[in-house]
Amino acid sequence: MKLGKMFVLTGAFLVMTNIANAKLPGYTEGAEIMRPKIENGQIDSMSGIIYSQIKGLRSNRALRMTVMIPRDGKAKPAIIYFPGGGFTSADHEKFTEMRTALAKAGFVVAAAEYRTVPTKYPALVNDAKAAVRFLREHAKEYGIDPAKIGVLGDSAGRYLAQMSGATNGEKQFDKGDFLNQSSDVQAVVSLYGLSDLRNIGEGFPEEIRVVHDSPAVTEALLVNGPAFNTFPGESITKDPKKMLDASPLGHVSGNEPPFLLLHGSADPLVSPEQSASMYQALKAKNQDVKYILVEGAKHGDLPWYQPNIINTVVNFFKEKLGDPAKLAESKQVKGGSL
């Protein structure tokens, strides 16, 4: 093509483009035109949802959750995130990187607070079960497939996620509302948390390990309560059977959902032996379990916020609960508030 003809064609294209742009509402000479590339869906977020009310003699404590809901009109698997906090706090709106990634993958993602020390075990397990039942009761409202609910937790929240899965089929922890709904879960992801309260310091140097023998350590407070009146407090070593009963490891029966366990090899707070023990117990019962030891990772440090870790969790839930992006049209939600 001759150079002169090319200039003529190029000029004609620009004229046609300018004419097309001039027809756009709001266009003026010099405005830049951007054509969006639709890659992500819309996610609604609802905070301050009361999923359980704990009524006492002179008090009524409301437990809250925040729910992220992909707006696509389909019934989707749901994931409940239980936050870590050493059994002393439950700041449920953290770990936004993980929760957002799960929501972008199409899961409904709930983050739930729960009761902590000085409230004793099994209150926090009761709360976890109540959160599962609440989502099943409100499945249509939040666009959830009630047959597919998974749990995720880090540190103390991981303890709670593991207890939720290990106690599938056990009814003694179901307290409160919506008792017509099952509290069983269909998948568990556990990040650097506790499996056996009897030996959290196993494998650590002696000066660290002995801290876990103290009556003041949080796992002892969780199960035994604080010193008060004539009770001087009690070490976890006093009643190992009691501690095992309060541990996920003590409830492994062969009725567990699929588990994914991740732990940092350099964790200075919770020994990676905790995850190794849970893995071995589940394998001994021929359960579906995968254990990943993250080389060099510590306790809740930057490695846990990286795409390869987050994608591993997302892909596990897709595999075990189903990929929300591939749900059949028969799963369309009719009505609802969203």
C-alpha cells in the first residue's frame, strides 16, 4: 500500500472514530474514551449481622458476623472465617485479603466473632455451631447452598474451625437458636493453629514449653477458668483427659469432612507438631486430609498473605465444595433480599 493511501485510510478511520465518539452522551472535544473490560462481578458486604444472642441473668450479648455476597443470583457454597486472637480476642473483620479472594471466587464469605476468655469452653464451640446453623436458616436470603458450608480459621480461630469439623454429628455443642438446622460442615481449612491443648509447646525449647504448664496460659484459662475465690487456677497438666476432650484431636472419629492443614515451619507460638498430630490422627481414620508445611513461615506473618497461600485455600474449597463459577442454572436463587 502506498504511503499516501495509508494516510488517507488512517485519516478516514480517525474521522469515523471522532464521529462515533461525538454520539456518546457527555462527549466533548479532548475527552478520553475508555471501554471497560468486564472481568469481576459485584460483591455486596453486610456488617453488624447478629447471628446469636447469649442471654444471661442481667445481660444479653449479641454475637456479630459480616457477610460478603457475590451478586450473581446463584446459590453458592459458603465459608465461615473464625479469627485468631489467642482465645482473648475475636476481631472478625480482619484477614480481608483471604476473605476477598474467596468472595471474588464466588463463595459467600461470613466472618464471625465468638466468645473468648474468661468465658470457658465449650462456649466458643457453641458459637461456631450457631454461626453454621444461622447461615443454613438464612440460606435463601444470602444466596447460599445450605448443603455446602466450609470453615476457615487461623491460630485460635483454626482451633475453632477444626473443632467444627471434628465434631460433625455430635449434638452436645448445639445450643441456642435454629436447632432444626444441622451444624455439620463440609470442609475445613486450618492455618497455624491448635489441635491438642495438652502440648501446644511440644518441640519448642524448655523455656517456651514450660509457659504452657502455667495456670495463667490462655488454653488453661479457656478450659479451667481464672483463679477466683478458693480456686487457685489449674494447669493443663492437671487433667490431660479434660484437655483432650476440649481439643479437636480428642474428637476425631472418622466422621470428618475434608481437611486442609497449613503450618509454618518457623512458628514460634504454636508448634507445627500440632498440625502434624492432627494430620496423623485423620490419616489413621482414613479421612480426606492434606497437610502443607510452609517453609520459613512464622505465626501470621507476611507469607500467609501471599497469593500462593491464598490461592491454595481458594482452590481447596473449590475442589471440596464446588467451583461457584461453574454452578448449574438449576441452582438459581428465586427472590431473596439481594
